[in-house]
Amino acid sequence: MAEVHLIGQIVGASGFPRSSLFCKWGIHTGGAWKLLSGLREGQTQVDHPQLDDVAYWSHPIDLHFATKGLQGWPKLHVQVWHQDPFGRRELYGYGVCHVPCSPGWHALACVTWQPLGSWQERLSQLFVGGGPQLLNSDLIYTGADRYRLQTTAAGTVHLELGVVLRHFARYGVEC
């Protein structure tokens, strides 16, 4: 089988309204893909920057896949959360980016968005906190019904990924 090895890190995030951010991440693939080693999802630590508004996580990613074809190429999905001094968490954004299909080192910027909600929910969010969240997180990476959502732009998650392809020509997988 052809193999794809992803080695890199979630560097951090910028452009969010507050600091004390952490990131939940996951990788989504099609049915022809098998995870050989690594974790399919994870979470970074909370970073509370002292000088600027950029959160640095340097969270490692090391995944090894085997595949029979290119359909269902891996997508990395992220959720950025804010944690206040009392430990309460508030969602700041969802994002998804395709893993590059060419071998080499890649710097990625994954833009994020958050559901807008009704004017009552926005008013409540202003005074109480919280805000609308997706009931089905599959909408982040499938996109089938995502066009119905009203969203607003959030910040950006920065990633660095090294992509190693192996045995693609041997098994007739053309990329």
C-alpha cells in the first residue's frame, strides 16, 4: 500500500480577541485510509502570552497512514478555545485545512470561523459569555450543509507540516 507520513507541529494562533487559548485538533480521512501510527486527535496546552496576542503551542503532530487511493485525502480540523481564569471554556473558532499532497515542508495558515447565531444569542454572549456551537462537529470538515450556517471570521491557526510519500508509484497511485 502507498504510505503518507505527516510530521510537524501546530505552531500557534493569532487574530483572536483574547489570549489564554488552546486548540483541539483531529484528522479526518476517507475509508481507504488506515492509520498505522500516531494519534488521530489531540489537544494543546493553554498559552497565556505576556507580550503579544499570539498564542504559541508548538504541539507535535506525527501520523503515518497507508492508503489504497487518493480519495479521502487527510484533512486537519481544529477548534480554538479560550479559557478564563476560572477554568470556563468558550469556543472561539472552527477551521479545516487540507494536508498538502506534495512531499516536502509546508507552512499552513488555517483560517477559522464561528457560528454567528441569532441576535438574542449574540446579546447573551456579550453579557454572559459562551455562544453558539455546532451540534454535529462533522460539519467542520464535510461541508455538505455548511453553506446554511451564518458565520463570522475568527483568527488563524498556524501549522508546519512535513509530508513524506512512499510507494505511490509502486502501487499505481498517481498524485
